[in-house]
Amino acid sequence: MTAYLTWGTFLVGAFLGFLLGAVAGVLLMAGGRAGRKSAVPFGPFMILGAWAAILGAGGLGDYYLESIGF
């Protein structure tokens, strides 16, 4: 994914992918367009998370990793 840049970029990209997918799933269920068993494609959210991390959000992950001593 994006670990070839930094581990912080990878961390933020993966987290944002999961977060975006979860938000979309909750919104679909709240709108009545999907249920608990509905399949929602996950790839587009991982791509968006990776792009956000590459374009600048990766610094947050680097900061976090430095603060925990990694």
C-alpha cells in the first residue's frame, strides 16, 4: 500500500480506509439503502485513505509513531 513512503503513511492510510468504509456503511444503513448483511465494496475507501495519506496526512502517523517511541 503506502509503506514504501513511511510507516506513518501506511498507518494513516489504513486507518482512513477503515474509517471511511465504516462511515459509508453507517450512512447507507441509516438511509435504509443497506442492511447488516449487505456487501459494500471496500477497495475504493482504501484507495481514498491511501491517497489522503500520500498527499499529506502521513505526517500525522509519523508524529504518532515518534510519540510512542517507534
